[in-house]
Amino acid sequence: MKTIFWNNATPNDKEAVLSRPLHKSDLSLTQSVQHILADVKAHGDEALYRFSQQFDHVDLKEWKVPSQVLANALAALSPSLRQAIENAKANITTFHRQAYPTDTKVETLPGVHCQLLWRPLEVVGLYVPGGSAPLFSSVLMQAIPAHIAGCPHILLCTPPQKDGTIHPAILAAAQLCGITNVYALGGAQAIAAMAYGSTSIPKVDKIFGPGNAYVTEAKQQVSQDPLGAAIDMPAGPSEVMVIALPEAHPSWVAADLIAQAEHDIQAQAILVTTDDVFAQKVEKELQFQLASLPRRAIAEQSLADRRVVIVPDMATALEVANRYAPEHLIIHNDDAETWLPHIHHAGSVFCGSFTPESAGDYASGTNHVLPTNGYARAYNGLNIYSFMKSMTVQHLTRKGLHTLSDTIITMAEAEGLAGHARAVSIRKETKA
């Protein structure tokens, strides 16, 4: 456990304690992904077939999951899990629907009419990890806002299990969300298939969802290729920062840190508190709770690099949080909401002791696909706008053009663009 007292720390110490896990540039990874993308781009299904054998160790002749298999997975779902997924789906739908954008129209000058119009993306590809944990909740978080946005074509790729099938909970969630195009494809080859298309897989306009290092690298590379596809956001290992004053329950704080750490060995958990004694209590609870955790090995590796920041007061705690820009920010204080005006950089904020990160991960209604690695300074989490784009419209009447003409001509000539100026003046000179 790394502990620093913020006000006594050097600038280097502050930077170190808030640094993300070091990810060395892996040239072999980059080159491997480049090879996969190029191969799929050139050879389509034939390359996908080879990579499915090589990486997923399955011999699939058909990647698309039959509709009856989707229906069977939903029918076989336990009543309790189906009800839980239905509850989460309802909350996520309610929250995201409220954010649906409205078109705007304004007359900036008499006869100068401007509009902002919203349109859904045409074809979107969702990626759902299916490795050490079948993240069927990620189906809900991506599919629901895509449907609300009105995307007419949605496809989903997820890695097959060892027997070539997809985890039934993922299939059931897809069926509940109305996704009929589900493909048993994983890794960088799935990203390549969605970005470039093949005989079996439609090319998409934008790719969403988390994944391992190969998926992340593949998303970055296709987003830089004009022939590829856009992506939702830069991705990295998941992270949480927990702010807890001494009156908080140490066991609850420890549980929040562990919940994050069990995601991945590279996940990061940071505790910010005003009391070193309280931090020690949390440390004891960590050890106690880890002993019975099913994913103990993963959580322990993640928590081996755990950090504690001791601050003098709440204002400083939020200064630290804004500097770190966490994916998840949990504030255990009962008055947490009063501090929201001071929070500027966070993917998602969890206010109060009764609001664990798990609520947002599954069922409160907000989205769990969030910016990591400090990208919360510039990016927001997934929402309905992620699946839409806007376009502007302008319509000038003769009066509007005459009113605006001197402004346009003066600016165009000042920039040395005579053609721009002429496009206006020629209209003024022509008697129609």
C-alpha cells in the first residue's frame, strides 16, 4: 500500500501516487494487430475463419447466432436473473430516454434561418467481452441507448466459449434488447470484421464496447484508418477513486475497492481520506474480505499497487479527484451531492454511503461504459448522443443574404478568398 500525505508531498510524489499503471509500448502487440486487421481487410471471411481457429480454438462455419438459439437462451434464463435484467433494462431505458435531443431552429437575422438536426448512426457494432466474466450487463449498456437513438442496424460481436457457443446470459440479454444480429467473434478479428466488413459481417460506422489489449489496440487502429470505423472512446484498465471521511464504514469502503479490483489485474483503486487511522481500518477490512473472494487472485494482483492519499479536508480531496479524473468516483459522505459543483473531471459519480459502484455497473440507470486513464477530462461516458450525430442547416432568403452580404464579403476578402466573396456578390448583382 502506497500512502502519501498530500499537503506534505512533493510534486513528484503527487504525480506518482496518481499515475496509472505503466503500460509499456508493446511493438509486438501493435504489429500483431496490424497483421490481423490487414488480413481481414484483404481476405474477409477466410481470414476470420483462420483467426477463430487460431485464437478462439473453435471451428465455426457460421458466426451468426441463429434466432432460435437467441430465443432458447432467453427461455432458459432463470426467472430471478431474467427479472433482474428486466429491472435493469427498465431503469437504463428510463434514464437514457430523458436525454433524447431535440432539433433546434433559430433566426439569427431576419431571413437567416439556422437549424441543428439530430440523426441516428446508420450501422453500429457492439463488442461484449466474454472472457473471464460474461459481461451481459454490457449488452444492456450499449444496446439500449442505441435503440433509443433509433439506430436502424445494430450488430453485436462477442467471443465464443471453448465449445463454440456464446454464454447464454449474453444471448438472453441480446434477445431482451432486440438485437438479432449476434456473431460469435472475438478479439482484434471481430473489430476488423466490423470495421471493414466481410461477406458475412456488415461494415459498421462506429464500434462500441470494452475489451482486452488486442481489442483496444484494434479499435485505436481502425479509428485512424479512413476506411475503418469510428470508436466510442479511448479505453484502458478500469479504475475507482473512493473519498471517505472517518465516519464512513471501513468495511463498505473496502468492499468498494475490492469490487473494482476484481475486474482485472490492471484495475486501479485509490482511497482518499482525511485520517490515516481510518485508512488502516480499511486495510484490515481489505485483507478480511479478500480471503473469501472467488476472484481473489485477480483482486490481490490489482490491489498490490493500491494507493492511499491523506488530505486535510474535503476540498482538498476533490482537488485530488479532479487532478486524477477517475472513471468512477465514490463519495461516502452523506452530503456528497453538495460537493458536485466542485467536481469537474469524472466518468461517473456515486454519492453517499449507500451508492456503491455496482449500482451504476448494473441497474441504477446510468451507463457503465466510461472513459478511463484520465480521459474523463475530455470524454464522457456512453449515452444516447454517442449513437447519434448532428448536422446544421441554413436557409437564407433574398433579404437574409442582402443583410449578411457585407459581413461575408468583408471577411472572405480579408482571408484572400475571392471566390467566397464572389459567391455572395454574384447573387446580389443578379436580378431574379
